[in-house]
Amino acid sequence: MSTFDSTKLPLPQVLSDVTTGVIQLPDFQRGWVWDDEHVKSLLVSIARSFPVGAVMMLDTGGEVRFQVRPVENVTFKDGVPEPERLILDGQQRLTSLTQVLALNKPVQTFNEKGKAISRHYYIDIATALEDDRLEEAFISVPADRKIKTNFDRDVVLDLSTRELEIENFHFPCSEILKSSPWEYALIQQTPERIQDFMAFREKVIDSFKDYQLPAITLGKATSKEAVCLVFEKVNTGGVPLSVFELVTATFAADGFNLRDDWFGSKERDVEGRFTRLNKEPILKGIAAADFLQAISILKSSAMRKADIAAGKKGKAIAAVSAKRATVLSLTLEDYQKWAPEVEEGFMLVAKFMRKQCFFSGRELPYRTQLVPLAAVMSQIQERWLEPRVYDRLSRWFWCGVLGELYGGAVETRIANDFEELMPWITSDEPDDVYENLNGFPRTISEAAFQESRLDTLRSRNSAAYKGLNVLVLRQGAYDFFWKASIQELDHEDIALDIHHIFPRAWCEDQGIKESVYNSIVNKTPISYKANRMIGRKAPSTYLNDLQNHKQVSLSDEQMNTILLSHYIPVDMLRADDFGAFYEGRKGKLIEIVENVMGKSAQRDQSGANYEAEA
């Protein structure tokens, strides 16, 4: 059965419905943004009886409820009435036509530079009657209805009274749908022009009065998910509608301001959850959608448990879900019940991440992985500090990072991980026994790290790159120049970056491929000071220069200790043997990966091609 109706509606009736509140806007619709030129272009299209596209509306009265608002500039004497239909697509067109044709007040629009301006719209009747000059006939004038030049000293067109409108033969667009009073005044003032006006009325005014606007109306049974999807599909020229905006509009219908609850409000003295979470540097990237996803996991998990307890079977049992439809199905009661727990869960996530040695959002491999982690933390609370629980959470986390499993669409993985993590991390069974009985969470069982991935890890924005960098640092890697660990220097805001161990220029001089010397195997975090001393030199040379620098003064043994803290094979580096160094450090990094993932990496059949180019 069709869920929508397609028809044509008389333009005057549509605009009447807008001004009486029968048709309004859902609050998630953004403001009116059309400029003066767009407005005039639309008026010309209607005057020529050209198609201007269908509008799409939603019948009210169903289960989907939104906070609503009138179309821009429309006011009501006795408060805002309950609408019968909401505009999903066509807001800019209907708002423009309503302001110009149906409201006797200046149109609030914008000039070509985006500056707010007030305008009245007129049609130069004489120009409109000429062949191919209809577009020129539509003009806009300032709020005082006077066009001025010479720095506003000279008035070149005055339409400030009806008499002046008739004298200048300019018809106000605000009277197109009710032209009789203007026609009567014209007959009284200049009867000799009535014949020209009749021709104008037939050519232009009747085009507006007779215009049939194509309209698609979605029925009351349309779901929130469908409304959101339809809105995004039809508003391809605008900013995509977020789940948060749609849920905000839904909750507003129940008198709850989700935007204030999340972002806070100085005017209403509300500290939002976003502000509280952002006090933790690692949580600065957390978005409202992430928070709502975590709530949807907990809500759907509770529903699943209730269904199982009630004896339901198969598909009758609710699934744990973080999908869009589940988020959109959240009620205000759901939000108010689970939001405090989820907020606390994210705060515990920040503590967990600090123990993993992640201290800022820029270091975070995957923001999305924090969603199931926050849901888990909200339920286990302080138990995450228990050694067995912590170790299992850590293994899951690193499998997700180094297995690169949390990129792209991950709603299903988020839900699966929550459902499978909870029983495993709280089980007293040894891992081998638990695996045989139940299997590990999918992110652990599916995670795989190929040794050759180290050869292709070159972008510091990739999850595995970020993860490996932190794994090296958390072992206490020391800077080549400053007598402090890299993490200590980072906390002191010393300029640090990831640099080549064998310098780029040296590698190029030796004919080593860029794809090899740019991999993470030949990169490590060091200070700007150390990197400046390294320059283009061979390792044997720059190590000697660093050790003998008066501010450094390190023995071979002391420098070797620093190099080993970066998992750098000392003898190969000092011998300037890039090939042996590359294989040696690659092996060390693989050991780190295998240790945190709790499984063996997939080894290469042969080593990387690091030989010099011919």
C-alpha cells in the first residue's frame, strides 16, 4: 500500500494554508536563506507558468511528533495553531512565495553578499507587457518603497503610496492574489490604462492565481527513520540532516530541550553534557550521535533481556542495536533513563584510555570504538580496574585498532561488541575455556595483523599508525636530545613530531625507495632539536654528533639505551645498514603488536623490498 499521495494544489490555497497555520515547518528545518535574486527568479518562473519543482509534506497526527514552527515571518493573533501538514521539502520556495504574495510586510531576505535586507517586490507593468522582458519587469525596492541614488539624496522611483504605484504603473506583488482593490484604484485614478492592465492581469496575475503546485504528501504512518531519510534525499543541496537534529525536534514536542541538555545554554544557565565530557581531552571528539548510539545500545539490550525473560523466541527477541532506526526510536523516557549512565560510562572511558597512554583526541585511532566501550563501562563501573577485566578490555581495544576494524560503517560491530564483551569480561572462566564454550567477541576473533602492513603504514592519520606510535611511547621512549621521555616532553609542550630514523635525504642518496623509507618502520617521535641535528646525515654520524653535543654528553651505552627505548636495533643503526635495521625493527614492532592483540601476526613469505633502486 502506498504511503504517500501525489497531486497538484492551487498555489493560492497552499499559501492560505501557510498563513493560517495549516501548513508549518518541523523545527529541524533550518532557517530561510534565499537571497533577493533567488526570490525574483522564482517569481519569474511562476509568472511564466514554468515548473518550480514539487513540494513534499508530512501529514500530522501520527506517531511521529515534532516540535513545529510557522513559516518565516508568519504570525498568529491567538498563538500558534496545530498544523495539519509539515513541509519536508520546498521550504525555501514556499517561504519566498508566502512572504512576497501573502504577507503585507517587507520581505526579510539577503543581498548578493549575504547581508540581511528588507524588500518589497513589484512588477513594472509596461515592461512585463513587452516581448521577452518579463524577467526585467520584476524588481525589489527597499522597505520605504523608494529607490534612491547619489548616496540616497535623489529618489528615482517612489512607490510609497498606492497613488504613486499607479502613477508609476508598478504593481505590488503582495496584491497579486487579491488584486481587485488595486484595480479599482487604477480605474478611479487613470482609467485610460485599464486596457493595458487587463492584458497584464491575463498574462501575469492569472498565472499566479491559476498555478498548480505539484505536492507529495507522506501519510501519518510514515516512520521517523523514513522522514529522516526522505528529508536527506530531497535536500541534496543543503547540509544533511543529522539524527541528533531529528531526535531534538521529537523531544521538543514533549517540552524537552535536547540541544540545551547536550550543548548547554548560557542564557538558561545549563551546563551541557558535551561541556562536561569535553573537560577530558580524549573525549573532545565525541559527538551527540555517539552519545545517542550508546543509549540505544543500552535500551535495546534491556529490551532483549526482557524478551528472553518473557520466553520469546527467534525473531521475536529484540536485537541489540546501534543502527539509525534504533536511535530514532528513542523516547524521551529512554533518554532520561540512560543518559546519566552513558555520561558516566564515557568518563570511565577517559580513565581507561589514560591507562592505555592516550591523552588527547588527536592520538585516538577510532572515535567510534569508544561508543561500545562507554556502554560497557556504564554497566561494569569500577570493575574495569579488576586485572582480568582490564586485560580483556585492553585486548579487545587493541584488536580493534591494529585489526583496523572500526573504520567505515560500524553500527553492527558496535552492537555485537557490546553484546559479546559483557559476558566475556565478567566471566571467571580462563580464556581458553571460554573460547571453546562461547567463542571470543568478534572483534578479537576477526582481527588480523599482517607483517607486510608495516611496510604500507605511512599515513599518521591511520588507526594502526596512531596505535603503534602510542605503543612505542608508552614503553618509555626517550628523546635523542632532551633527557626526558617523549611523553614528558609532550606534556611540557616541547615541539615534537614523527621523523625518519634514517633521514629521507640520506635514503634517497642511497637509492632506497620512498615507499620503504617513509613507512612507520623508519619513523619514530623525536623533538625538533634532535631532528635538526640529524639533518641529512648517516645515523653513525648524527649519533656521534648528538652524543658529543655539550647539552647532551651521552656515552655509547646511554645512547644505546635511548635507541632501544624506540625499539631500534642499535648495531644495525650505528653501522648505517638500512636493510638489516629495517628487518630488525620490523620484527620488534611485530612483537609489540602480537603482545597487545594476544595472537600471532601473519608473517610475510619474504622481507620488504628495501634494496636500492637501479
